[in-house]
Amino acid sequence: MSENNKANENNAKNEETEREKEPEIEESSEESKKETTKAKFTFKCTRCDACCLSRGPIPITFYDLEMWAKNGVIANFLPYLDIYNKPDGSIDLILKPLPPKPKEGDESKGAPFNPVPIEELLEEKCPLYNKEKKECLVYENRPLSCRTYPLEFDGKNFTIVDVECPGLNEEGMTIEELKEMRDTAKRMFYELTRMRITLPVLNQLITQKVMMDLMRQNFEAMSKMSDEDRAKLDEIFKKNQESPED
């Protein structure tokens, strides 16, 4: 009887031990399942030119400006740089897309004093992309935003901003290339944040300086006018105020 009791006790202990192990097995099984279902980011640019043809405004950072100045190519970009006052109130320095050819009867749009609003260029091509040759004219000096596309970093997580990009899930991306792309996305986030903090301050200071210079020039011009010229100018202003509005 003692031997049977010992055997029963051993069996009970074994069953208890097995029950204790079961949750661990289930837990590790669940973890491995999560690992296998976790999405793996792979990317290889296919040079399809889709993003270059419809990217819209491309944000520019101090890093880009410094790179262009160092490489002696900043003059190539200056004609296409513009300030974009975004709907959310932030300000970006951008490469402004080239506007499409104006429709018949609308030739005035796009003139120096009547530029096409940036909001109408959100799906236009990059000004430095040659559509006929399917070639980036500044590939070696392309902005950070182009180098990290379609991967972005928001300070916490990486996100894909163009899920239809043909380069996604393309095989052949090395660990080194993945690390470089992630590091570039992080740098882009840091540099864009730096630009968005600095640009509004610079914009306000420059605007104030320009306005003060214009007021000073007008004051100096008025002070040099003869009494006769001032009288003529006053008469012109008076007529304009009295003329009925259209």
C-alpha cells in the first residue's frame, strides 16, 4: 500500500508540474505567433517615377541647404524654392512643383504677380525631374525627403506614407540598407522639426525688415518731393477715394 501511495503521489506531482508548464508553453507559442505575423518592411526603388510625377511640394531642411552649399549646387535649386503656409498653420520651405500649362483664356494665372496657389500643385511633378528621360536631374543631391520616401518617422513610430508604392515588399533589401533608411527617416524628422521651429521666426523678422525698408524708402521719397508734386499726388489719392467701386 505504501508503494501504491508513493506512486500515486508521484503521478499527482507530475500532473501538477505539467499543468504549471502548460501556460508557459501557450504563452511562448502566442509570442512566436506574433513574431511570425509581424510585418516585415522591405523596399527597393523600382524607378517607376510615380512619386516624382505626382509628389507635390517637397519639404526642404537645413541639412539639404547645407549639402547643396557644400557641393556647390545650391544655385540649381534656388529658382524652385518657395515658402508654403500650410493649412495647419505651420510653414515649410519647399521645392515648388511646376504648374501645368494654363488653360485657354486663363493665361494670366502663373504670372509673376499671380502665381498658381500651392494647394493646386499638390499632385504635380517635381521641378527637377525629367519626364521624357525618366531621370532625376539632381539624384546625387536629392533632398532627405526623397531619400527616405516612402518611409517616415514621427518621433515614435515609422510609417509608410505611400502604401501603393511599387517598391514596397520588393526583395533584396539588406540589413544595412534597412538601417540606413530608418536612420535617414529619423534624421528627416529631426531636421524638419528644426526647420519648422526656425522658419516662422526668420519669416517674421525678414518680413518686418522688408516692411520697414519700404516705409523708409517711401518716407525719403516723399520728403524729396516738391510742393507741386505733393499737391498732384494728393489730388490723385482724392480722386481714387471718391471714384465709385466697380
